[in-house]
Amino acid sequence: MPLVPLTRNAFEELIPVYATGAQYVYYWGKFRDFIQQLLISVVAVTIIAFGGGFLGSGLQLTLGIIAALYWLWVPVAKASSRNLKYRRYKYSGFWQGRVLDVYVTEELIGTEETANQRGELVIVENRERRLNLEVGDKTGFATTVQVPLVRSHQVVQRGLVAQMLVMSNEADLSYIAECSDIYLPSCNLWISDYPCVRRDLFQEIAQQLKASRGESREPRRRVSPDGYR
């Protein structure tokens, strides 16, 4: 069962328009991100309250409420925008293959400027350990995903069954434009940065397809993280 096309209805249920709980938590971020969003709300409310008199009381009140709740609605807006990007694809499929390779790298995620004890400006590199997971199937299709490394990744090894949602604008799914997070059913583990799909529904579809398994032997090209083709 390398690849099984899904109906449009199933695709839209897997990736809803509005943010799921997991997607909201993802964009909520860490405590530092919350404080930053809260400060933006406070500053925006202050500007509107003291500098927005020319807007009229009704509009000023509306903008004030929107600004005050910025910290609350911005994660929803970001996740919904990302979901809409996925939903632009016309076709989707349930893909199953195996883990071909797994390895850890250290990636540069940003830099910070700070001063040392002598008052000199020093650039500090922020690096993060990441899991690189290559998955593929018997047709020759393969792709690699990279996610932040967490303790639960210790169980990942070559040969494990891997499942994911693939997206395309081609009816036969011969050109894979986007892939979702990866599910490893034997470990009940998701390899993910952004929780793209509704996981409960994805697992339900996986069980349904397992009960009525089919084979797809159409070859597809190897893909890379930069361009799924």
C-alpha cells in the first residue's frame, strides 16, 4: 500500500480551515513567545487608547478589543493561514513506506549579539540538534524530513513502517508537492515540527485502509526537502 488517493472531503477533514488544538499550541510557542505577544497587545492598546481618538469611539473600541486579544487570536490566525496553504492543493493521498535512514545533525537556528566581560560585542550562535528522517517505498519514492530532536526519537530506527499525507496538484499524484508530518504506527510516534493533520482522523483512516489494503506500483521520483519531485 505505498499510496492510496483520498477524497477531497477526507483531505479537508484531515487539514481543517481553522487551527486544531495541537496547531494552536504550536503557534502559542514557549513562555517567552507568549510574553512577547502580550507586550504587543499592551503597546497596541495603549497607542489606540491615547492616540486613536480621531477614529471615532466605535472604531476605537473595536480596534482596542482586537489589539487586547492579539495574544489570543494570533496563534489561530497563523495556523489557519498555514492550513489554507496546504488546502490549496487539489489532490492528496495516504502514503505508507518505511524508514530508510535516520541520523542527527546540529543546525544553526539563529544568532544573538552580546557583550563579553571586556565589553566587546560578541556574536553567539544558537544551534539545535535535529533528527533527519529519510522515508521511502518500493516504487522509488523517497523524501527526508528534519525536526527538532526530542527524547522520544530514541526509538526510531531503520525499517519501521512510516505513514504520512502527501499533497499534489496532479490527479495521479505523480508530482508530490508537499508532505505532512510522519507517523510511525509501531511506536505510536509522530515525527513532526508542525502538526499538519488531525492525528486522530489520520490514524482512523490508516486502520480503514489496513482493513482493505491495495497496492500502487506507479513509480515516482526521489524527492528532496527543497523540492518534492
